[in-house]
Amino acid sequence: MKRIKTDVVVIGAGPGGYAAAFFAADEGKEVILIEKDKLGGVCLNRGCIPSKALIHTTELILEAKESSEKGVSFSNPKIDLKKLRAWKNEIISKLSGGVAQLAKARKVKVIEGRAIFDTAKSLRVETDKKQVMIDFDDVIIATGSKPNIPAVFDLGNKRIMTSTEALELEDIPKKLMVIGGGYIGMELGLVYAGLGSEIVMVEAMKDILMGADRDLVRPVKRKAQNLFKELRLDTKVKSLATKGKFVEVKCISPDGKTKTEKYDKVLVSIGRTPNVNDLGLKDIGIEQDEKGFIKINHKCETNIANVYAIGDVAGGILLAHKASKEARIAVETILGHNVSSEKCIIPAVVFTSPEVAWAGITETEAKENGISVKVAKFPWAASGRAKTLGADNGLTKLIVEKETDRVLGVGIVGKGAGELISEGTLAIEMGATAKDLAEIVHPHPTLSETIMECAESLYGVATHTISKRQ
């Protein structure tokens, strides 16, 4: 068995793992990056990137349908699934190849295989041809997460999908049930609705997208109710069963009645679970929470001195850019720098129709934590640019500290919200006030003006709305 020594080992080559490996190499460390599947991890191969490719495609379809109101009509689209899949896979292939080239340029050694801890200072990698023993000074665990599917739903039936299978886009089911109204369920439900599936969404909670501000969710909910056949809230799925070419679903409605239906396919989207099995974490004493996520502190340190964990496997909000930020924090800690994630602002984006994005605290969180705030809202119906885009169902919202006017939270729902939220994130990080945002000149006509006018409305001087000075 071959044995090698290195400074840093990174397990997992997703957006957190390869970012950590590249940063450590840039800082002069000798690095080995281990990946048992494909470079880029879930995000690039089975998550963020392929889903956004499909979302873009279905947005084109929906915009074409809605364009008749503007005097432009198109015939019904012809969907070539083979070409659509090929285009999606080409994007993935090019980006994954780019990661490989960047690793090579940085002299990061990439090993394809499964990593298993031997001790807190060594591990073995099982490859197709051999085993490799690696001794290291520090290790960063970045193995990500996978879709959670309860045993009662896991029947071994290909008609019961998780997000992984849904993104393969093998066909367009005539009738599709989506279980779970979180961000993944909503995004993929809208994709399949745009492609022509009849969607019934079931959510056990009283509303969709429960982590987001209710003001921001309402436009998404209205659009979903328009595009889906049904949106059933406060409803639980009792069981799934294989019935020939269909999946039989039994649902329990809020009044306790059971309804039995058949669907061509079912998408289970009820959260994610960490990829921690077979790593040997218990053998070296790594502490995990009740759901299996690795426990870390604000420096991404585990309870073992030289072992770090970042991204989905460490819990918290499961976002690729959170993993990339934690990658930097972990490497900085290894380098001996004084860093922390405690006050780091992580924006969130849900790529629904319309998009939802927020950063900092929400109005609900402010109330729950007893923080005295002022709230400003600017409806996109008052935005000239939103009107020209047919996107006047949006809203920009500011949460401002009452005594200082410091911006504590920003929320946006509308076209391109994910691109706009970075200004809000910057404002919170830099300690900007609402007055700062109000006085920054924004180009006209743009959607970014809604942030300026939202801030202006706090002082009763927004040009395009009537508002009282707060």
C-alpha cells in the first residue's frame, strides 16, 4: 500500500472543498483533494448548476406564454428532452473540467476514491485500483449532503424521485406530485410545471418556504397556485405504493380525511442529510448532532484539534456560498489567523418564479429577538423598470434598527432578486444606514432603484410612492 504525506487534505470537491483546497494551495500549502464522485460536488453536478439551467429554460417558456399580453404571440413550444439534457450536461462538463484545470495549475493533487479515517492524522483512500494511505497535518471535511428520503417512501421505484433523479429529466410526467414546499421542491415543481406537468404540491406546514419572510413569499405562492393544479398546505403524505405504472399516494388533509390518488411520478423534497457514512468519524471521536451533522465552532473547528468541517456536512443553512466562505475561514484558521464566522452575513436566494432573496434578519426574527426596528416596503408596481419587464409583482423590503437607522435586513422578491441582494448584503456588512442607501445614486430605469426608493420611503421622500416619515 502506497503511503504519502501532505500538509492539508480536503475530503470532498464541491464548492466548499475545492475552494478550500485552492485557497490553501495559494497560501503555499501542499494539498491533496479527495473526491469519490465528480469534481464540483452536488452543487455543480446534481444541484445548483443543472437546476438553474432548467429554470432558465422554463422561464423562457413561461415568458413566451405571457408575452401575448404585450402583443407578441408564439406557438406552443416543442421540447426536445435529449437536446435539453445534452445542453445541461455540457454546462456541467465544462465547469467540472475547469475545476480540474484549476487544481492542476495550483499543483493540487486530486485523488478519486473514498476516504476513511484511520486516525485523526491519517486516512486511507480506496480507489478502483488500490488503496493509498495519507498522513497529514490538517484535514477539512467537505463531503456535503444528499436528499433525505424516509424509509416509508424509499420503495426502490424509479417513479419516486429525489432532486437528483428529477434533474436527470428522463421524461416529463403527465401527473407529478411534489412532496415538500421548501426551496428545492418549489424550484423543481415550477420547472416541471413549465415543461408541461400537472403539479400537485403537498406541504405539511401551513405555508411554503417557511424560512423566508411572508411578504416575500406571497407573490411566489400566487404564481405557484396559478401554475400548479393544486397547492395543498397543512397536508401530510401517509404512504406511497407502487401500482403498476403509477405511484399511489395517500394524503391526510387538515380535517383528518384520507385521500388516495395515482401519479405518474412523485418527487420527494423534504430536506437533506449529511454525507457522513463510512468516513470513520466515530472511530476518531468526531462529535455529531442528532441528525448526523458534524459539530463545529465559528472557526470551523471540530472537537479534534486538526480536523475541520465546512458546508452542508456541518449543518446550518445548506448553501454553496456558505460552504465557500467557510472554506476560507477553515484555511485561515489553519494558517493561524484570527477569523470567525460569527458575524458573517450569508444571503439566501430561492430561484422560484419570481425569485426570492434575503440577507440579515427578517421582520419576524426581529420581533422574536426583541429588536426594535422600522420596516420599509417598496412595491415594484411603482417601478418603471419592473413594469417594462412585466415584473411588477415584486417587492423590496428593509429592516432597519429603530434608534440608529442601521440596515439589519434586506428582502427582495421579483425578477433578478438573486442579483440584487448583494447590495443589501454589502449594506449590512458595512454597517450602512438607510440614509446611506437613500443617498446613493442608482441608475434609471433599473430594478436596483427599488432599494434606494425603499430606503427613501422611511423618510417620507420616495419619489414614486406616498409614504409617511418614520
